[in-house]
Amino acid sequence: MAQVNSGWSDVRWEDWQDADNIRRRLDQGADPEVWGGGRPLHRAAAFGSPEVVAELARRVRDVDALDDGTTALWEAVMENRPDNARALAAAGADPWRPQFGGWSPGRLSLAGPARDLFSVPEGERGLTEAEDAVAREGRRLVAALGTLHDDGTGLACVAGIDAQEAIRRLEAKPADGEDLEELLDDPYAYDMYESLQIIGVTTVPGGCVVTQPWGYAPQMPGVMTMLSAGTYCYGLYANPKSGNQGSIARDGVIKGSDLHPGGGPDHGDTSEEVLFSYLFQHNAVAYSCAYAGLRLTDARAVIGPPDGWVELPRRDYWKYA
């Protein structure tokens, strides 16, 4: 009922781009302070046009009002909407207000594609050398991977070992012949138990990538624990039903599971975690590779063809959790 009374009950995603539509709603009594479970200005900052942002900013009581701990300007920076960020700053929003992990929208923008969005005022600090290096490598990695259609893909990004060492640890054997060709031509035509046994392995700068473009095998606990002996790896399954699922293994032990790579930052995140979330928001593959320190130059290790296709031994890869 609150959403109906606020005047935004039937607003669609594309409506936040339509200044005339939003202005008409506001003139007819839509509440500039309330939208469903959040604030209209935050929604517009992330998805709308600069004209809509400016219109809402003109009507709210506080352009820096918080919604779940962040300002509208933070949302504009996080979603890489520089024109919306400029509109908010022109309306009086503070680029240097600290938020998640101690980052302000202005300082966070220095790590993104619009590094000249705000001038750093006296008394505010820019990026450290380490943060700048992480940001530059993050932007390079995202560009190198390009746009990926990764639904259904499983990955294990392993630090410090090459493809041959990964194969040895997994006790896998080469997969080849007509059966492999038929499987690669249409993996979903095969029984899952059969198709899950086949994985691709590729050496990349910094380590290796274990991939399965059609399944979750690389992220199975038994695979992750064997691969991570003496090192660490980040596993990803881009579940087409429930979204990206991440896991971490260090020295043969699962250290994290049910993670959400490519999601935004949250309350309690460290400074490093906020920076990573910003650089790789909506890009779970790049997040997974970067976490393991892998410096891919293209997407081949993820989407294939890999350096080699191998077959896993038949065993229960879930009992190693």
C-alpha cells in the first residue's frame, strides 16, 4: 500500500529515463522521498537520466540522504553513471562523504573509468599506489575479457600453478576423440554425470584456469581442495537459475562458500573488498580471476578452447568439503 500511496506503484525501469514522465508523477503528488523499499533519487541515480536526477534532486529535502547506508551520489558512481553524478554534485551532493569501507563517492571514482569526475580538494587524499595498481589492473582485465555470456559456466581460478600441475593434482587424463567432439558440440545433450567429468585447463599469467562452460564441476569442493594445496583458488558457478555462486579454497581447505562475486559492496566490507566490488561489479568472471591474481589477456581460458580437455577420475567430489 505504501508504494501505491507514494505515487510510484507502476513505474517501470525505462521510466527513470523519461524526465517528462517523472515530472508529471511528481506534479501529481508522487513522493520524492519514498519509492517502494527505497528512495526515488537513488533509483534514478543508478538507472535514470541526468534530467530525472536533477528534477528529483531539486525536490528532495536532502540530496545526501542515506538509503541502506549510501547516498544517491554513491549509487551513480557505483553504476558508472558519470552524468548522473555530475547532476547530483551540481545539486549540492557531497562527493567526499565517507561510506562503505571508508570510501567516499569521489575517491571511489578515481578508480573507475571517469577518473576526472571530481577534483580532489585540499585535505582529501587520492588513491594510494597499491589501490591505483589494483584499479589499473582491474580495468585492464575487464577490457581483456570483454562481454561474456557465462550462464552455466563453472570456473576454478588457481594461483601459482600451471595447467600441467593442475592436471597432475586432479589425477585427470586427456580427453580426446570423437566422443569429446560430440560432447563439445552439444554438452547439454549428454547425461550430466558424463558431461561433468570433462573440464578444460589453461595456463594463464599468474596461474591457471579450470573451466567447464556447461557445468559446475570446477567449483566442486573436492576439485577446489586438490587444486589449492599450498596455494589458493576462487571458484565460480554462474548458476542460470539462482545467480553467481562463489567459493574460496586455501591450502586444501574450503574457506568460503555461497559467496556472490560481481555483487556490490555491503556493510562491514573492508576497504579492499569495496574496491574489488566496485571494479568488478556485474562481472563475476573478472572478480574470480582477479581474486586469484590471474592476469588473463583474453577470454579463451574461460570460454575455450582451453590448452587441453581432460577427464576427471570417477569419485565423490562433494565429500571433500
